Amino acid sequence: MATNDANFSAGTETTVITGGATRATDAFSTSGEVTALSSNLYPFCKAVLSCSYSSAPTEGDTVDLYRRDINIDSTNDATIPEAGFEYHYMGSFAVKDSTSQQYVSLNSVPLAYGDQEFYIKNSADQTMDSDYTVKITPLTYVPAA
């Protein structure tokens, strides 16, 4: 490795969304399903979606990831993403035409400085089972040894 090369340094993986109910087409996860993440040292992350469908969605349909910044002005938060206000879009997980449990990752997803929550929108054409999760692993660069 050359001088001044950089390596990834990973933070602790956190489950930021845990399914509480089935998620219909075009429906967002709810605030009761999310866990906040604080990111002061990590500029980006790897996000992993785990989900299944009782009826297979169309190949290549997506589940979309959104971020909500919280505590941005003292204890005041940004608006929760919803239909018509799909703000802070972070990326899309492409799903397979399968009813089996799927694991899909997004790399280099930007994180906000400070506290944030994540939400998903089921943009697939089938209802998502309630067993979905999203896990975030914060990442940063460190100098190589």
C-alpha cells in the first residue's frame, strides 16, 4: 500500500428500522419502527435491507431509503418523510421477483452530522411482509498503516 492511502473504518452496526406490520405498496415505514442514529464521526454508511414478500414483486422494483434529520435546532426535527414529501432520498434497494428473504445493500450512503432517523418506502408492486429490517454500518476513512 502506498503512503497516504486510506482504509475504511467501520462503526457499530445498528438496526434502524424493524418492521412492525406489513408494508403496502407506496407506504412508508412508521416512526414506531425506527431507532435514531447519531453520526458525528462518520460521513457515510453501508445500509442493508432484509425483507420478504408473500407474493413475489416484479424483478427490479425498489424499496427506497429516506433520512430524517432530528434535533437540528435544539430538539426540533425535520418532517417525517411521507407521500408527497419524500425529502432526503438516500437510495433504492432493488428487489428480486422472489418470496424468499432478500438481503440487499447500498454502499456509500451519506450520513448527516448529528442525529437522524431512516425510513423506507415500499415501491414494489406487492405488500412487504412484516419481517423487514434496515441495518446501518457507519463508515469513515483512516490513514493506512
